[in-house]
Amino acid sequence: MGYSILKLFKVVAMTTSHWLRSHQFKNPDIDTDVVIVGGGYVGLSTAYWISELQPSLKIVVLERSHLGAGASGRNAGFLTKGSATFYKTLTDHWGSEKARLLYEFGEESVLLAHQKILKSSPEIKFEKTTSLTLFQSDAQKQDWGNGTFNPESFGFNWKSSNELPTSLQNSFFGAYENENEFRVNPIQVLKSLRMSLEARKVQIIENLSAFELTPHGVSTEYNSIKCKQVVLALNGYFPQFNSEFKKWIKPCRAQMLAVELEDEINSNSLHYDSPERVYWRKDSEKTLLIGGKRMLDEKAEEGDFEKLSPIIQSGLEAYLRDQLKVRYKVLHRWSGIMGFTEHELPILTKINSPLETFAIGGFSGHGMGFGFKSAMEMAELVIGKKTHSFFDQFKDVKITL
Ligand SMILES: Cc1cc2nc3c(=O)[nH]c(=O)nc-3n(C[C@H](O)[C@H](O)[C@H](O)COP(=O)(O)OP(=O)(O)OC[C@H]3O[C@@H](n4cnc5c(N)ncnc54)[C@H](O)[C@@H]3O)c2cc1C
């Protein structure tokens, strides 16, 4: 009874009252090998890889609301290596060689997700496409072109206006195109992961918040879960769980809008308009998803709770009218929480704490692209196959809880 009430109100439970209590554990104290806290794409992918690499380990995934309640169920479904501008920024900061390593990591992650997740659920929406990093003018491209970044050597190929789909030709000067990207329905991806995990006897517990780590495991409002290892996969919610994470991960809200198109757009790519800080794609012939424009209300968007920003939502609509020049009907508006880090690279590390604990999170806008292989790296740390993660070469993260 309690459970269905929770579902009805979509409660994001930190604590639950007696009236809304959803769990009546017969044996409240659970004993397992690994607890993964956070039921998003990254937490589930981490469970996937641990169970794949070491099937004998008992795994519990703990989610305080429902799977996909965080960014993983609210994103734009770009399963991509990211825009040319992202790799230009990384090259300007780290140099070409390191930026290339990151590109290859993203490339492998996207292909792995495609192979592994689609293989177990061929019916899910996982459409191969390209990404386009758009430029509105020659001046904009010239401005962008300063520096050592060579887009072609990263697999980004220039398309001038007349080579773009016809409905983009009047609005854009050209674009860098990248192949082997995917449009996904993120909820279907999570469902597919859930099915694989349940088949492997991974226990998924929803509507149960982890309160704190103890020397023996994780405590929640109803029980203590005894385990040998914990993986925290909390993305933008890390600082809420423990303030030690504040210096590494900043939670920021991001706005999304879904519209029904009244005019045709004949491009099925994933689009980035970096100077406008907008990303958009079609979800079906008539439906378009658009997000971004955080700079219109940047300060107000800092935080770890969802709400709509009228300023940003209007900015997204202005882009549809003035840049894409389409007529539309608004279908749905929503927001989600991203976990931002320095240089937008995730944190993937072992933590100093009495119980063996790991953190994976802070994926900024790239969690779908970078998340799956990052989760594999995390699984390798957990089972002791590796002592350092790929991302350690970019930053030295030291966290003590
Ligand atoms: C609007 C928006 C659009 C985006 N678009 C894209 C995109 O198109 N492509 C892309 O690659 N990335 C995109 N991203 C980023 C991407 O969605 C994230 O990087 C990715 O989903 C992070 O996954 P995660 O599992 O680490 O985090 P989350 O999905 O946030 O999962 C963390 C989970 O932890 C749970 N939790 C929190 N506290 C507790 C606790 N105490 N106990 C138990 N559970 C807890 C939360 O409920 C949540 O479900 C977007 C993000 C947003 C917000």
C-alpha cells in the first residue's frame, strides 16, 4: 500500500513518514559484497560491469527514488563522444595527445554501450546517427579556429552549408560532422540495464536513501546494509550526501524542452550550437528536444533540486523561432541536475575511509557518452584488476570521509 502511494506522488525520499513507509523488510539487515549507491545510468552500468567481470560477487543497488530519477532519466539522449568544441577546449587545456586519449575513451564507451546494451535488448530505440557542431557564420568559425586543435585528426569532418540537410542551410554556415553517434531513449536504456542486472541476481532496492557510510556498510532509514565495498554513484547529488565532495563536484540545474514541430526539419543528427550553448535533436519526425542556454540565468541554476527557469525556457523557445525558424507547440518542459567538475571530466577514484569506498560521478553534460566505459573502469578498481583509473592522469583527486 505504502509503495503505491509513493509511486503515485513520485516522492524523492530522503526520509519517509510512518504513513508513506514503503519497505517492510522481513529481515531488515542485509549482508552483501558490494553496495552501489545511486540508480542512474552510471550506478547501473557499474553494477553491470562488476557482475560481468566477477559474477560471484553479491551486489545491491540502492536508489532513493526510482531508477532514472536523476539526470539519467531526464537527459537529451545524446549517446555521443561530444561536440568538436569540447575537444577543442580539451586540446587548448591539455594538449592534443591527452585530448585524443579522451576522445578515444569516449569513442570506445559509446561503442561498448551500443554493443552490450543493445545486444541484450534489440527492441530498444538506439539509432545510429552523426553529430553536427554548428557554426552560424564564417567569423564564428574563424574565431573558434585559433589554437592547435585539428578537428579532422579527431574524426570531425567539415560540411559547408550546401552539404548540410536542406532545412539547416539558411541558418548555418557549416558544421563539423562526426560519425558513429547514437540517439537513445535513456529510460529504455535503464530498463535494459535493469533486466540484465535482475537476470544476474543483482538486488535493486528503490525508494531507499543511503544516509551515511559506517565502518561496516551503509545505513538507511530502515536498515543497515553490511558489505565489504561501497561505490557511490551520485553525480550531482554527491555534495548533498557528504559536504567533502563540494570542492570536486558542483550541482547545476539544466533545462529541457520538447516541442511538436509544425514545420519540417530534415536532419536526424545530434546538434550542438556551442556559441549559443544549445543542443537539440529530433526524437521523431514531429518531435524535437532542445536544452542548454544556462548562461541566461547561470547563478540561479546552481543547486541540486529540479525546477523550471522561465528565463531559460524562453531562451530555448527564442532559439527555435529565430535561429531554426520553425513553428511549434510546446509538449513538455523539465529540468535535471548535472554534476559539474573542473574541465568537465568525471571523478573516478578510491576514497580514504574506514570501509573500502569508491566514487564515480561528476559527468557534467557527458554522462551517457563517457558513463559506460567509466563504469567498467570503476568495476576494475572494485575487483582489484586496476589500482588507478584512466582519469587519474588528468587530476589528482584526494577525498577523505
Ligand atoms: C537536462 C540534461 C540533459 C542531459 N543531456 C545529456 C545527453 O544528451 N548526453 C549525455 O551524455 N549526457 C547528458 N546529460 C548528462 C547525463 O544525463 C549525466 O551525466 C548522467 O545521467 C549521470 O548519470 P549518473 O548515474 O551518474 O547520475 P544520476 O542519473 O543523477 O543518478 C544518481 C542517482 O543517485 C540517486 N541518489 C541521490 N542521493 C541518494 C542517496 N542518498 N541514496 C540513494 N540514492 C541516491 C538519485 O536519485 C539518482 O537517481 C544531461 C543531463 C541533464 C540534466
